[in-house]
Amino acid sequence: MDYSEAQTGFRQQPKVRMRNQAIDTAMDPSQLFEDTSTGARSGGYRGQETAGAGYPTQALLSEPMSNLAMAYGSSLASQGKEMVDKNLDRFIPISKLKYYFAVDTVYVGKKLGLLVFPYMHQNWEVSYQQDTPVAPRFDINAPDLYIPAMAFITYILVAGLALGTQNRFTPEILGMQASSALVWLIIEVLATLLSLYLVTVNTDLTTIDLIAFSGYKYVGMIVGVVSGLLFGRTGYYLMLLWCCASIFVFMIRTLRLKILSEAAAEGVLVRGTKNQLRMYLTMAIAAAQPVFMYWLTFHLVR
């Protein structure tokens, strides 16, 4: 009995081997090992489906919370942006600054030519469209901040070059040169604003306009210093004298339409103490430009 059971079990082993041999014969003869990737892959997919069976319920619970958090975060971001824009516009009018940088290559070329040679220009009035001045790239008479900003940076670089050719360059001296030029610009603008307030001039000139007009003198300063580097002190004085006269004419013809608005509208100067003060103020602002041009450049050329 025991022997027959053992013999029966002993006979079942060749059957198992025969199955394995049948499977092995169905395989590719060149394949050394059995490919179990199909079974593992199908088993993995079934495991993933079983593990993700509870995901829809979690998604239904988490989606409203995530949508609420996103809406709350976006509302906070929009409110913060509005607060920053309102507080920033009180000190720095960003929207107005975009107008002063709306320039192109054609405008920059024509404006530089006007600053160096303003004697043949006839029409100095700023063009308007529906009570709003057009962008500087459409009107050469419109003030901009691109040329003053680039001219200021170029002036600092040219000053460093001039100091380097004289073996006097140090980072501290270049920093003092930049800071002194900036301080004098601020003093000039503040003095002009105070003068306009004391004379009680009703004008559409803004602080940014005054910064733009005061910054145009750096173009003549660059021309004078570069001429001094190339041709010595004689070339410096000749070119600086020309640029000083040009900026004086440019400021007189530009500001007279802003400060002497009443007289300019009538075409003649109206006699009176108030208009005389306006005329003197216009000439004083224009005459201050050559003084600053010489003061900030004479020590750079030897």
C-alpha cells in the first residue's frame, strides 16, 4: 500500500518534466531562458488596478479642496499685485515711464542729431492725439528717458576710460564720478521745481520731463571728452563749446513752449513782470546746462 503510493508519486514526476519539456520545445531554440515578462507585466497591471481601485473616491474628496486652495491663492495674488501697483504708482509712475522709453532707432538717431545741431529745426511743438502726447518714436520733439539714461551710463564709462589713460583710474574715483553726476542732476531738478513753484508757472512739465531735459546734456559731455581724448585739450574745448551752445539753443526753444505757454500761444512775448520772470527762468535753466557740462568734464582731459 505504502509502496504503491510511493510508486504513484514517483510516476507523477516524469509527467511534470514532460510538461516542462513541452513548454521548452515551444520556446525559441536560441532562447536560453524562459520569458516571464508577460506574466509579470500582466500581474503588475492587475496589482496597479487593485491598488488604484480606491483612487476615484480620494480624487472626489481632494479636487474640491485643491480647487478652493487655487482660487484662494489666485485671489490673494491679484489683491497683492493691486496693492503693490497702487503703492508703487504713488512714488514711481510705472505706466508713465513706459511712455518715455517708447523709442526706436530712427528716433534716437534724429534726436541725437537735434541735440548736436538744433539750429535748422523749425517746429518744436509736441504732437498730441486726443489730448495725449504721442509716443516719442512718432515725435522728435517729445522728451524721452532712453537717451538720458544711456548717455549717463556712457559718460561714466568714458570718464573711466579718460582716467585710465592718465593712470588715475580707481574704482573709488569712478564711483565718486558717478555719484557726483547723479547728485548734481538731482539738485538741478529740485532747483528747477522750486523755481517753477515760486514763479507760479502753470505748465504741463512734470518731474520726469525735467529729468529728461536735464539728462540731454550728457550727450554733449561725451562728445567733448571723446574729442579731448583724440585731439587733446584744444579739441575738448572746441567741441564742448559747440555742444554747450547747441544744448542752450535746444533748451530755450523747447522750454519756452512749456514755461512761456501764454506768450507762445499769442506768438509774442507779453510784457509784464510775471512773463519776464518766466523768461528769466527759462534762460537760467538753459544757461545752467553748459555750466554743469564744463564742471563735470574739465578734470577728465589733461
